[in-house]
Amino acid sequence: MNLSRIARTFAALALTLVAFATTAGATAATPDDRELRVGAAAPAAIQYDETPCLGEWWHAGVNKVVQTCPDWGPAGGPWGDRRIPVYDIYTRQVIDTIYAPGDDWYECQAQLTNIEVFRYGSYYNDHWAHTKGDGGKWGWVPQVFFKGGGNMEADRKLRYCW
């Protein structure tokens, strides 16, 4: 299948979703709009995520579709100033970091209930985002470092890994 055919297929799918949303009376994105994109129910939102990830784009450097997400790093944080940790979730070790001023790209998100909830200050979450750290290692970032939303919530628009 060539790239132009893939692009046409995605364009047709997007138009179908817009038509569906319009006929269903939707006027703006809601926390429930993830159901339309992934075909599975998302966790119910407790707090509306005002700064969700942006749309998908092709990152030629890693040969993957990714999304740009608003994130933050703590000043003078334990991983370096304004840096956020990238974890190997199997060893639960920090394997890399990302310099967070400005938005960064992520491949997808997952709710990882089989590991301990990540906590930083008053923030805590069991949702993680897959990405490549500044040092070149792939791993998982705790979503407590995503702007918007609340504790124990997924990003409203970042696609799910599985």
C-alpha cells in the first residue's frame, strides 16, 4: 500500500468521524471523544484536560507516528533542572530524561496498573506515555508531568498503545 493511498484512507476516516460527530450533535471535543478514536471506552474524566496532546504527525527521525504534548519539568528536580524522567517500566529505573521547557513528542499512552502509582509532590498517576529520551533511550514518562487534567487521568487526546 503506498503512502498516498494511506493518506486518502485516513482522510476518509477523519471525514466520517467529523460527519458522525456533527450528526450526533457534538460541538466541541469532550473527554468522551477518545471512544470514537480508539474504539474502546476511555476512563471517565474527573477533571477536564484543558491542554491535551495535539494531533498525530510522522516523525521521520524515529519512523513512527507521534503527538506533541504539553509537559513540564520541575525546577531543580531530582533528574536535573526542568528535566523529566524516562523509565524502564520493567526495572522501574530511570534510563534517560527529557528537557521539558517547550512541548515534547510522545508515541502513545498506557494505564499501567501492574506497577506502583507514580507520585511527585501532590501529583500522582498510573498513566504513562511512551517516548524516546534526549539520550536516545526509549521508555515511559509518568503523566504527572503532562499539563492539564487531574491525578489518575489519561491525556484526553494522546492515543493508546494497546
